[in-house]
Amino acid sequence: YDSEDDLLQKCISSAMPKKR
Amino acid sequence: LESPVSRWTRSLLSLLADQDGAQLFRSFLEREAAVDTLDFWFACNGFRQMDLREPKTLRVAKAIHKRYVEHSAVSRHLKPATRSYIKDTIKKQQIDSAMFDQAQTEIQTLMEENSYQMFLTSDIYLQYI
């Protein structure tokens, strides 16, 4: 069960640009 | 072919679409104690892609609200009406994919007019190029 902080970090990471 | 670095100067969105560009801008903002604005911007994009039927989506909306909209460098740059709209949406548990759009636009404009301009003349950027 992820904490709110973990979920937030995953949400941010999912939107970061991927390697060219 | 246009180099990635010359794309960075075209617009904030071009900079943020590039992994190295986003990382360098993040380092700059960390130094300026303004990294919350960028994390919030990415969190809004990530939230928009989430499935509203999943219970964790409401938890993420709450986390974004608590972490950025209520108390942070982001909070004081949002219009009061924008903050209360998000607060009400969460209170009523009537979340939707566009609920952070207005707040994201306000923070994007702030970055475009301030930190992005400062970044393009910063030593961190000039050293990189």
C-alpha cells in the first residue's frame, strides 16, 4: 500500500520526459 | 536538424519536453528554492493521465492539493478562486481530469515570465551549452 508521498512521486515521475 | 539546446530557447514547453533540459532547469530551480513550481507542473500532467475510476487517483489529487495548493511556493502564486475551486472539488470528492488545469496554467505563466527567463541567462545554462 503506497503512501500519499509515494503516489505523488510516481505521478510526477510518470510525467517526466523520457530519454531521447 | 535543430539541436536540443536550441529547442530549449524556443519555449518553456520545449525545454520541459526534453529530459536533459527538464533536469537542468530542475537543478536551476533547486538553487532558487523554486523547484515546487516545476514538480507541481509535472504532477498536474501526470494526474491528467490517471484513471478516475481508480481509488488511488483521489489520493493523488489530495496529495497534490495538500503538498502544493495549500502550502508551498506554488500556493502563494495561485489565485484565491483557483485554490478554493480545487479545495471544494476534493471536499466533494468530485475529481475530474481537468481539475488542476487552471492552477497549472497560472504556474506555467509564472515560470514562463520569471524562472524560465532567468534560467536562459543563468551560469548553470551557459556552462551547459
